[in-house]
Amino acid sequence: MTLLYTEIEEELRAAVRGLLADRCPPAAVLKRIESEPYRGELLSSASSVYDLDLWKTLAGEIGVAGLLIPEEYGGAGASASEAAVVLEELGRGVAPVPYFTSAVLATRALLQTVAAEQDREPPQTVAADRARELLGRLAEGRATAALAVSFAASPYRPERGSAVRAGDDGTRLSGSVSGVAGADVAGADVAGADVADVLLVPVDGTLYLVEGASVEVVPSLDLTRPVATVTFDDALAVPLGPVDLAEVLRFGAGLLASEQLGVAEWCLDTTLAYVKERHQFARPVGSFQAIKHRLADLWLDVVRARAAARGAVAEGSAVSAAVAQAWNGGVAVHTAEEALQLHGGIGMTWEHPVHLYLKRAKATEIALGTPGDHREALASLAGVPGPE
């Protein structure tokens, strides 16, 4: 196992970073948020919050949507390490695209289903063929999927926020799921792209493809990643096969640490540049010892966060994912808070994009398990139970 970045990963990073710098710098993300009819009120549709043209380029031209999908289904057959590099860059840009929800969570669930159906006797060819066809569409960027699971769920409580049940015949679903990320782009109309037309719902260990769900966007702390309540009223559902939701969320939590790393890196780099330019008493504020010490501590935290994130994708174990989330969630929030403070008056304004990073950091800190949830789980995972 190595924590170093490969040449291929660095080339992928350069491609994604270059595209984001050209099409979606933080100032453009802030302008996009300001241009939407948010103004403290509930959005009628969050499809305009996502930059779907940018997503089309990322998914179809650079090919990030198919990184985790095997070549036999039209994907790149890459590892979690390559996907983690993309998430680092998307975190650095707080890019409003549904990569994590579609190309990571929903794709992982579909891959599980396909693998399980291949080993099943007798094989369920119709369901497996449907799942493989969906993977092909996702890999080519022709579709975007959403996994109808609460963003507040965790590998230790995967059912949190969900109250969905299947009918007796297994072809209808009823109930609701709150706090679903990525579902709010369903039905978006984008020329030349079939965007977000796949809604996957795990119920009692089975993954369903659902049509006819009601999606209601709700207020979200992170303005670049809206969430929604998804309601099923006897909705038509096609069972695709078995799914281990806890494993999907554990995999997602490990990769989410890379996005948190990207947020922390941008906050640290931007703050370093600012304190070198900002003068007080005829000296750069970065030359004051107190500021130096705070930034040195932040640098050490970010270095440790990078090691934790890389360890989670390289090893892929439950322990490494829990370690990464237990550390990186808090580091991203702390680094964003320090960035806001060290930017002084400008950091407290809506005009500076640092608040977008603080909101993204806080939203991801409580997503897929809080740091406390993961620390509590580590005790049993490492075989070190707490005191009686």
C-alpha cells in the first residue's frame, strides 16, 4: 500500500483543476449562488444550483463519471484512489456538481447489485441486464443517478431518515426519505443530456429503480449541494437486486474524506496567500508570530488529513474509513473557521467565497456519520471497547 499519488492521478488532477479554474472558480460559484432565487427562501427547484453544463463536461469529456465502473460496462475501471483525486479538486472548488452522489454512492450501489446477481443461482438476467445498462449510461455521462438515502445516515445507522416500505408484490414503494442529496436534479431539462433520470432506492436489502417519486427541495446549509425530501406514494419500482447499504455508506464515507481534504487545502492555501499580502503596522500580518503558529498548526492538521484520506482509499477497510472521517470532518471545519477569522473583515462578508467552504465543511462533517459516530465505532472495530 502506498499513500503517494501516481503519475496518472496527477494528470487527472491537472485536468480537473484546469477545467474548474476556467469554468468554475470559487468567485463564479458564489456568483451562481447569488443569481439564484435563494434570498433566504426555499428554492422551487435546485436544478439551477448545479452547474449541469460543467457536469456534462466532467462526466462525458474528462470521464470522471465512469472512473469506478469496470471497463466491461463502459467505464474506466479505475480505483478509489483516482476518484478520491477528483473529489479533492471538487472540494477545492466547492464545485456544484453531483459527482459524489452519482458517480460514487449510486454507482457503488449499482456495482454491488450487478456483482451479487452474477453469483446468484439461478441468475436474474433481466434485473442484471437493467443494472448493467444503467452503469453504461452513467459511465458515458448520459445519465446521473441519485441514491435515495439520507445524507445524515451512516454506516452504523444506514436506515436513518428513511421510512420506505415495499408492497407485497415488490413492485411498489411507499414512504419517504429526508435529506437526500442529488435527488433534486431529477427531471432537469438540459439540451443534449439525459440528466438525473435515475433514482435508486434501497429497501430491506434490495435496490429498486423507481419512477414517479415526488422530490421537494428543502433548505440546506451547503448552498452548493442542496438536499431534498423524496416521497413515494405507491410508486412503481423495479427490483434490481441485493445491496449492502452499510457497505455503500462506508465506502462513501472513506471517499468523502478526500473532499473534506480539498476544502481544507483551499482554505489553508488561500489564507496563506492573504496574510502575505495584508499589511498591518507596515508589516504583512503573516509575519506576526501568533499568526505563524496558527498556520503551522493548520498545516500539520491538513498533512494528517491527507494521510488519513489516502489511507482510506488505499486500504478500503472499515477502520481506515472511520479514522479518516473521525479526523477529516473536524479538520475541514476548523481550517475553514480559521480561514474566515484570519481573513479579517472581508472574511465575514457574503462577497468572499470562504463562507461557501465553511458551509460545505460543516455539511460534510455531519454527513454519513459525524466524527463522534466514527470515533465510537472505532472502539469496537479496533477491538478496544470502552469502560463498562
